[in-house]
Amino acid sequence: MKKTVKVVAAVIKNDQDEILCALRSPEMSIPNMWEFPGGKVEANEDIYTAVEREIEEELGCKIKSNELLNENTHEYDTFIINLIAIKATIVEGIPVPSEHSKLLWLKRDNLDSLKWAPADIPAVEEVRKEKV
């Protein structure tokens, strides 16, 4: 049986109404695909605390998680991911990639120009539908 991994992803919007996109490095699983940054939820950790901790660890900035965007389960070849996308805003610092190859701010209408990790696609579609 495949292991199910519970993961949070931050959908971070800036003042120009652009969304932060992160390119997975060649060393990561599902390499060279775009995703919303985030990571695994630890035992006894709520999703909002998890996403704030993960972004501080991965991008070196502080965010405030606002609300749940969507939740999706996707089965890859070797594992199943339960991806929880959470809307957030940066409250301190500037995102700098430490694990990802690249970060990019994009307008929501341009999000489909990137090659997204399959588990992130439902969240991308939700973001594109919104006109916040």
C-alpha cells in the first residue's frame, strides 16, 4: 500500500495581485515542475501553523495564513499526496529559494503557462477562477 503524505501549500499573493510560484529542483521528487511552496504537516500540527513554519524554513520569510483555498488528493507512482492549499500573505521578509530552483511572481491569468506538479493543478485552477 502506498504511503499517504499530508502536505500544505501556500498560495501567496502580493500587492500587485501576483501569485508566488516555486520551481522544484532537480534533486526533489517530481523534479523541475512548478508548485505552490510548502511541505509536510508534522504530527499534532494544525495546517495553518504547518504552512507558516514551512514557508519560514523554505523561503526565509514570514507569512500569515488567511483561509483554506482547496484540498486535493493525488496519487503518484510511489505515494499519495493530500495537498491542502492555503491562501497567505507575506508579513515579514522577502521569499528566497533554499530548496527550490527558482521563484516567480505571476498574474493569475498566466499561471497556466507553467508546467505544474499534478497535485497542484486543482489549486491552480481555483486561483485562476478567483478574482480577488
